[in-house]
Amino acid sequence: MQLSRNAKESLKLATALVSVYAIAMGLNWEKPFWAGFAVIVCSQASLGQSLNRAILWIMGTLFALMGGWLIVALFPQDRWLFMIALSLWVASCVYFLQRSRYQYFWITCGYVILLLWDATGGDLSISYEEGILRVQESLLGIVVYGLIAVLIWPNCSRDELDKASAELLEKHRLFAESCFDRIQKQEKVEVRPDKRVELLKTDTRLNAAIDDASSDSYEIWECRKQWNHFGHRSTAVTQSLLKLEESLALSSELGVSKYLSGVDEYIEDIQDRFAQIKHAISAGALADRAVERNIQGDVEKIKELSTFQTAALAITRRSLNDLAVETRFFIDSANDIQQMGRSYLKFPDEGGGYWLGLLMPDPDRLGNVVRVLVGIWIAYLSYLFVPGMIGGLLVVLLITVIAIIAAVSPQIRLFETCIYTILVCLMSAPLYFFVMPKLQGFYSLGLMIFIWTFIVCYLANRAFGTQSMIRTLVLIFPQIIFNFNDYQTYSFVVYTNYVFVLAIIFCILAISRNIPFSSHPERNFKKNVDRLLNSAACLILQGDIPEARRRSILYRLYILYHINIVFIAYKSILYWMDGIDKNRIEGMSRYQMERVISLLMLIANQVKILYGIDKSKMKFVAPKRMMREAFIWRCLAGKILFYLSGKKREVHIDSLRRGYRRIFHRANVDVNELMEMGAYSAKSKEGVSNFLYFLGVTHCINNYLAELFHLSESLDWERFCEERFL
């Protein structure tokens, strides 16, 4: 009989739990639960994910113990200063984990320090001994599960990497083929939101597979730098394809090949590049090096076009050239994997966006930090001032663990999580009261642990997935209730106390999750929409800031903050959309919500492009009259974006409508004059190209703003954001 992957993973987890309990109880350890806890949290869908978690668990535990001992040394007698220092530690961990590649390291750092505090019963004088014991228990769980994951039905991530890379390369090819087909047939290109989302998700999947395969495949580990560079280049190609589709939506009907020279040869070359990259990755062969391509316009023919058409053609030409550059680098990265090349050294700033996102303040991340701290302090003050509080310090520890995990997925339905966890705990009651007292030795106990763990894990994996918070909790809480050890006792009071502890924890979390603002998915969806529109408006308005002000540190931080918001907008909005019940949407239809998201992503992409245009080169060719019109356009576009984000700023809707109709007419410049200026020198040519590109981007933003503006008039955001259920 062929076992499913779910059944195999459940059997591996059950075997690992039985093994660690046998070893821990054989060594007469006081709390074998923490070894079992390490097994549960390290068990993942693939070997690479499990090993990654195991390594991060060890590193996080050691780092947290050093931090805990430092805090104990600094504040051994002052309860309040100790708690403040502990809160700052947890807050730092929660803040960094939300954008870090190594989330589990920060999760472990955040709660292990409270685990140490709980283990000592508040007596920090014995923290060293307890800390060493916790490290031993955690290492036992990690080593045992790691050995079982490697030796029994290993689910290596290399296969997932091969599948993810092949799927992404195929989607790249099909996406480009669709765009090129429209160019050749002179058909209008429609922006396809579903295909764009699929492409972005597949790109994210590839980068995750590279991280996992680097842990469980020696071959991938040896060339991990080359694979990481390949992942970065694939993301760059994905973004170039999305920009190309956006530009073709404006110009495809013009007959691009009529005004741009060498388009047919370009299309054939790019399609060949995608085919070569796919063959290089799948067959392990080297791809032919790509030659540089630069699409040029036919100046005489372009002079026949209107300003709108010239601007659209300019942005299409730039998009085609960008795609040619990125596919050339993509080929180099694929060849690097085969011959251990070092083309990644040409891109020293590839990880710059990661560090910007990690360090830059983010309102959602700060809100999650506040939620965790509120939960910890409510539990701690209750422990101090409520005599004989059920659970004691265990409540503080478990609230910290669950709140930190929830910070990574705040859209999780707390009520649903609570119901499933309590239900599984109640299902464990017959075992606790009627089966366990009659067991004669560890063999019978081990059989019970094996069967229980297999059934719960199998059903939880099938219902919620291997990385679900609910799956982790329904496996952990029964282990707390069973409390396996060499001096097993059974008490109805203890059992009911643990169930009440669980109820208390979820009650406190229900309070803290709405501080400082609601975690309601609809409200956070709207909040992120407003935040994106506000940041887009701020970036658009920064085009004419004096150079002296640009050099100030505060201004640079201000700009970096808004750039970060625009860059993470896609993930933030889609993240909260996943938490919305699509069958109970009020105030708008499902199609309208998806269209809003699509338009926001298009606006975000164009605003990023607009901010990156070199304005100094534009000023070299454009007279003051043109730059003045560009300034007026920025002001009007910024006002519309501010209005859509909910900031009226004393702007009347009628003036916005009239202003929008005049936006592009104010920038209606003489194209023939610009073309003649571009023939003078290379600098003039580059300046003309930048100005036409600027006009093309503004044309895109105008179209998207117009549609979003009209769409917003039919949406009832207040009704959409209303609380409808727990």
C-alpha cells in the first residue's frame, strides 16, 4: 500500500515524539515536554524546512539564554525594571521577525527567555541550571527529529526547487509570449490581474524553495550564492514582464513594430533566451551568452504621433530594453549555477531591499509589537495581583508564545483557533482519566502517544496545513495536559485548570489583538489601501523638492519610509485579503475588491518608476514651461491620491474632477521640438528619452487614477469595514 505524504509525515512526527519521551524519561528529566515541544515546532513539510527550523531553534535558544542571563545580572532585585527590560527584548524580537528571512530565530529568542523565567518559578537565582536543562531538552528534540527526518522517508527540497524553477520559467515564457503576440497582431493588451498574482506567487515560491534546498541538499549548499543570485534575477525578470504588460496596455494598438526598429528580431531573441534558461536549469547545460540589445525609435515616424501616443511608445521602448537587460543577466545567473560563476559580484546591493524592509518603521509591525506587549503585561499583572491565579507564570509564557506566532499571521481567526484547540483538549480527556492510569509501563504509554499523535497530526495537516498555527496548538496543548514524566499524577482539578488556562489565554489575546487598533481583516485591508495611496502621493509630490533639502537626514528617512510602504504594499494588501471571508463581503462585490487591488498594484509600480526617473536629465532638455506643467501635474495627482486615501485636505470633489481632466493637457508639449533636440548630443538624447518616459508614466498613472476614482464612488467602505462576526 502506498502511503500519502501526509501519512508519512504524521508517522515520522509520532515516532519522534515517542523517542524523545523515552529518552527524556529514561534520563529522569523533570520536564520532558520541552523536548516534545521542540519536535512539534520543527516538524515541517520538507526536510529543508525542518532543518532550517532546527538550526534557527538552537541559535535562538542560545541567544535568548545569553540575553536572559544578562537581564538577570542587570536587574536581579528590581521586579519592574526586570519586566521592562524583558518587554523591550520581546518587542525587538517581534519587530524583526515580521520581515526577517529567519523568522523562527526571532520567535525562539522571544519566548525562550520567558520559558526560562517560568521554569524557575520566578526564582532567577537558579536560572543557569534551568537554562542548561532547557537547552539539553531542546537539543534532544531537534537531534531526534532531525535524524528521523533524514533517515525515514526524507522529503528533500531539491525536487520542490526543480518544480518551482521549471514552473516559474514556463510562466515567464508564456507571459512574454502573450505580450509579444499582441504586439505582432497589433491587438490591445489587457492587464490580467490573475496572471500577475500567479506570477508573483510563483516567484516567491522559488525563492522559498532555494532557502529550503540550501539546508538539505549539499549540491545546492555548495552553490547557494549562485542560486540566491538566480532567485534575485528571476524576481527582476518578473518585475520587468509586469512593467512591459502595463506599458503595452497603452501602446500595443499603435503598431509598436512600425515605430520601433528591430522589434521582430527582438521578440525572437527574447523567446530564445527564455527557452535557453529553462534548458540550462532542467538539463544542467550552459546557455549561450546573450548579446546586448537596445530598441531604438524611428524619429521621423514618431513625429507623426500625438503626445499621448509618443509617451506611450516611450514607456514601451524602455520596458522592452529593461527586459532585454534583465534576461541577459538571468542567463548569466543560470550559467553561474552550472560552472560556479561569480556574476553575482556585479550586484553588491541585491540584498539592500531586504535590510531596508527589516529596519524601516512599519505601522503594522509596530501595532503587532504593542499587541504582544499588552498581552504579556495583562497576564503578568494578573499573576501579581490576582491571588492564586490559575496557571501562574505559565499563562504569561503561553500568551507570549501564541502572541508572537500570531504576529506573523495576525489575520488568523482567534475564535476558530480557540474552538479547535479546546475541542482537541476535551477529546484528550478520556485518555487522561481512563487510559493513562491503567498503563503498566512506557511500552503501553509509548503506543498511546504514537496513536494519539498520528491521528491528531494527520487530521490537522489535512485540514489546516503543516505550517498552520492551529495545527501547532492542537498538538502542543494536549502534551501540556498529559504532562508526561516519571512521577505521573492524575487529577481532575489539574485537567480542568489547564482547560481554564487555555480559555484565559484566548480571552486576554482577544483583548490585546484590538490594541492599538483592530485586527479585523476588512479594516486592516482598508488601512493598508489608504497607507499605500498616501505614500504614493508623498512620493509623487517629492519631484520638485530643492536639492539642499534632499540632503538632510530627516528628509532621506522620510522618503525611505514611503518607498518601503509602496514596496511592501502588494504583500500587505494581499495578506489581509486572504483573511477576508469572500462569501460575506459587504459594501462591494468580490470583483470590485479584486479590481481595487489590481489598480493599486499598477499605481504602486508606476509610482516606483516615476520616483526613479532622473529629473536632472529632464531639466537639461525641457524648458521651464514644461517643468512647470510637470509640477502642476504632480500637485493635482497628489491631491487625488490624498483624497482617495481619505485625507480631504480641504479639496472639493468638483475641483478634483476638473483638475483631473486638465492633468495631461497641461503637459501637452510639442513632440517634434523634443525630437529635434534629441539629435544634438548623447546627453540631449538621454534627456529627451527621460522626459518622454516621464510623460508615459504619468499617462499610465492618469488612466489608473481615473478608473480607481470612478470605482471608489461605487464602494461603501464604511459598510465594508463593519464588524459582522467574532
